[in-house]
Amino acid sequence: MEEKNSQDISMSVKLGRLLLKYPVMPASGTFGYGEEFIEITDYSLFGALVTKGISLEPSKGNEMPRICETPCGLINSIGLENVGFEKFKDEKIDFLKKFNIPVIVNFFGKSIEDYAIMAEKLSCIDGISALEANISCPNVKEGGRAFGTDPEIVYEITASIKNCSPLPLIVKLTPLVSDIALIAEVAEKAGADVISLVNTFPAASIDINKRKFKLSRGYGGLSGPAIKPIAVKLVNDVYKAVRIPVIGMGGISSWEDAVEFFMAGATSIAVGTGAFNNPYLIPQITSGIRKFLQENNFSSIYDIIGIVNN
Ligand SMILES: Cc1cc2nc3c(=O)[nH]c(=O)nc-3n(C[C@H](O)[C@H](O)[C@H](O)COP(=O)(O)O)c2cc1C
């Protein structure tokens, strides 16, 4: 059989009504507000620009040290540091929207009401293409358990955001649940347009000479290649449970990793920790996927999505 021409391969994907020219994007919190990376990499092959999590009020995050390396990964306890809604609106969005690439704003709250207020406020800003609700953070009113661990709260948060915002909604799940498929189904029922996963896994590392945790807060969230096989499995669980598209992430550091996530059922993928080592990773992954599709005579990224379950 004759190999396809690389121009004939369709790399675009649809996330609900959001059309991405390319299927790879940065993972929230590892790309700031897009200002630093532009010095070293070209965004033209990015499917979307994804901000770090924004909250109503600014937050300084946790005390240093808040990042440490582990074998094949890193643990962070940044503590969701961010500039807050007003500063984001006044100083950050104009930069992001000038690239003509969809802008996805990740956000979070301390209560269900906070999520709804944030969604409403963000929807009034020009230049935002979709919202990504991070439901892995602690529900302060309910004793600090992550919102995303309780199906009823996942339903309530998702429905109340949808009620307040016409923007496409991505619900980003925590992996720390016993049945991720159930949580994804509930989010879908409540109106989520897209599911993204995984967020980081709780972890700790100890300096044995100082006899102390390496991070000021003790615990943090593990990301990077160490979590990839778990993430691939969870993405596949969710893919099989819902009809809406899935954004897969967790330890992707090569185009081969990315292809695994597509084959597990992701329609799009995000790269976080991997880009700390290699800021050119997103365009490199996109080119690698295209070459793989071409060499294997596929004509579109859709030909491989969920292929392991066909
Ligand atoms: C330093 C750092 C900051 C992060 N901040 C956020 C955040 O603000 N909101 C969010 O939803 N996820 C956040 N994440 C999670 C990532 O978006 C991603 O889900 C996770 O790191 C797994 O992907 P990776 O292994 O490619 O990094 C953060 C991760 C890291 C490493």
C-alpha cells in the first residue's frame, strides 16, 4: 500500500463544539499564563493554550520548597498560586488571546458557589474559548476532601457551572477515587462537554539526613512519567464510560506516550511535567503523531482514538 502524504492527514479534533487544529496542549499549571514559554517555543502547533488555575482572589500558594524531584517524576505543592480573577482579566487574557489559538481557562473555588461565580465572571471576558474546572481541590466547607471525590458534589458543581456559563465546560477529574468511570458519568449527566484527566496523585518524599519532608507542606501531587501507566488506564476507564470527549494527560513525554493515550480513548492530550525538561515537546509530539499516522496509513487522528477497544 502507498504511504499517505503528510498533508492528507487530519490532525484536528473536536472537543464538544470547540475545534482544535492540533490535538496537543499544555497541562494547566505548567504553562503559567503563556508568557514565559513564548520566549523559547512557537505556539503555532499548540491545539490550545491552557492557563494555570485561577480563583476569585489571588493566592500566594504554599511556602518554599514546593517542588522536589523523584525517580521519573516530581512532587509539587504549589498550592494553586495565582493572580486572581481581576488581575487575570486586566493583565493576562490580552496576551493569550492574540495567538488565535483557543484559550482554555482552568479555575477552581473553595465552595460550589465560588465555582459558579467564577464561571459567570470568566464568561463575561472576551477571548476565552472554554473553561476547565479543576475539582481536585479541597472542599473547605466539607472538611477538606476534594470536591471531585463525591459524585453528588461533582453533579452539583458541574450543573451549577453550566447554569452560569455558555462556554464549553471541561471537568478535570482527580484520580483519587475508587470508581473514576462513575464520576465521569455523573459529570456528563450534569452537562460537562469534555472530561480531562488525570490530575496529580498525593505523594511525599523525605530527606533522611534532615529527617524532614522535602516539601514545606509535607505532601504534594506526583506528576511525570511515574504516573503514566495509571493515567492511561484511567483514561481508558473514562473513555468506555462516557460519550463526551476526553483530554488525557499524566506523564506524557514523547509522541509514543501520546499515541498510547489516543489509543486508550483520548481525543486530545495535555503535556505538563515533560515540558519542564523539554520546552519544545508539544510541537515535537505533534510532528511525531503525524508521522506515526502517515507511516501506518491512517488518515486522521480519529482512526486511532480508542482503538484498543475496537
Ligand atoms: C507545577 C504544577 C502545577 C499544576 N497546577 C495545576 C492547576 O493549577 N490546575 C490543574 O487543574 N492542574 C494543575 N496541575 C496538574 C497538571 O495539569 C496535570 O494534570 C498533571 O501534572 C499530570 O500531567 P503531567 O504528568 O504531564 O504533568 C499542576 C501540575 C504541576 C506539575
